[in-house]
Amino acid sequence: MTYLNPVHHITFDAADPYRLAVFWAELTGYVLEDSDPGDSEVLIDPGQPGVPGLLFIRVPEGKSAKNRVHLDIQPPTGTRDETVERLTGLGARVVSDQRRPDGTGWVCMADPEGNEFCVERSAPERARAAAEATPAAEAAEAPEAAEAAQA
């Protein structure tokens, strides 16, 4: 059976849809559809069937509260820290830094209009961490996991 993702677009309210779409296109690598800076609706397309596009719609009111839903970004290349630096250069800002000394954690950021999103460790960082996990470390964690499961 083939799975069909029912989510067609993820929609963002925006004061400046074009500017926000350009930011997210840079973040995701999605393609900016044919549009102009004055357009009231701007779509960026992932170019893959079954993957939702991001749609930016002009609204008169500004953002007034914390997002109830946000996107978690896992960079496909590079590192989480390089991605945070790149996105800051594109106009994002750090809202909350949840990085931990062991390399885990995330950075909560806001796009140029204040929409929150999180940047997690990249796919290569996760793969590297998994490869570095030793059987001894896993064995040492096993009793703690068993105790936690019994609690």
C-alpha cells in the first residue's frame, strides 16, 4: 500500500510573504515558485511528491504570541552550529540555546518575522555520534535504563 501524505502545504501568516519565503527557501533548499515581492501568497516547493510545500500568506496583523506548532530542522549537511550561524546571517535570531556539553540539544530560533523553529544536530553529527557509541557505553547505560523502566 502506498502512503499518501495528506499535508499539502504548511502555511505561515506573514507581513511580507516574499521576504519570508526567500528566507525559508534558503533554509530548506526548496524552490521559490514564480512570484514577485508584492505578491500576497508565495509558495516554496520541495520538488518532491508527497512532501508539503511552505506557503506564505500576507495578513494585516503581526505575530502576537508563541507558535503553537513549530518546525524542527535537521540539517542534511554540515553541523547544527554552522547552520545556526548561517541562518543568523540570513536574518534569524536565537531565542533559546538548548545545546548541551555532550553535543546533544537544539537551538530555538525565530525567522525574520518571529516564527519559532528549532535547529537540531545535523544528520552527519547524529551518524558520527552513533558510530562513536561503544558497546561498553551502551552496557553501562543498560542498568540505568532498566531501573528507569521499572520506576
